[in-house]
Amino acid sequence: MSVTDDQDGVPGSTNRAPKPAERRRARVMALQALYQRHMAKAAVSQIEAEFRVDNDMSNVDLPYFQDLLRGVDRHQNELDQVLQPYLDRPIHEVDPIELCILRLGAYELKHRIDVPYKVVLNETIELAKRFGGTEGHKYVNGILDKLSQRIRIVEARAGR
């Protein structure tokens, strides 16, 4: 069995645990796909198919990419409601890329409890530094840090 194929012959899937770099690339790809979805208003299935065709996904944790993309899309209203109390403006006024990062981070905090909250915070801050505005990472950090104190209260208290 090769590193890129499992028993079903699906590229990028294996029986081994994903490497952190593969998860990081999955987040980057998911963010870009979510941004495209936000801007183009296309179906998530169409965007996922385009990303799989147009991008080299060989070093991406593909199941994680799919979970993030589909999960954020499926739970968008719930995520927006969870985020809104921590925002300093209506959600529709948040910069689109930062909104996508916030939704991604909120999804991981709420639905991917297998990922430590500090990893979620660090990864979303890095995404905001790379793709957001000059001070966007501070905004993202402030919101998701407060949200993590509510969603992951036990974990956050133990980690401080």
C-alpha cells in the first residue's frame, strides 16, 4: 500500500495518523474553499470538486479538509450565532476572509474536540496573519480566545 492510497484507492487517504503539516495544509485549503464559497455563493460540493481537481492535495489531510469545509458550511448559522456575542459589529460587516477564519476556528472549537483548543487558536491566528488584514490576527485571536473560554471551559481552565 502506498502512502497516497488506501484500500479504496483514494488519493491522500491512509491508515496512518495525519502529520501536523498535512492538517495545516487542510486548514489552508478549507479556508480558501470557504472564502470562495462565501464570495461566489456556489454549492459546497462544486467548490470541493474544483479544489480537488485544481490543487495538489497529495500532502493534505483530505478527510480533515472535507470535514472542515462541509462542517463549516453545514453549521454556518450555528457558528455565526456562537460568534456574534464576541464581535464588535454585525457579522455581515466582518471582513470576509476574517469571517471565514472565525467560522473555521469556531467549528474546530465546537465540533473537533480531538484538536486541543490551543492548537485551534494558534492555527487560526496563523491563517489570519497569512490571509487577513494587517491587524486581523489580533481580532481573530481576541474573539476565538473568548469563545474557547466558553466552549472549552474545562480544557481552557486546565491549560492556564
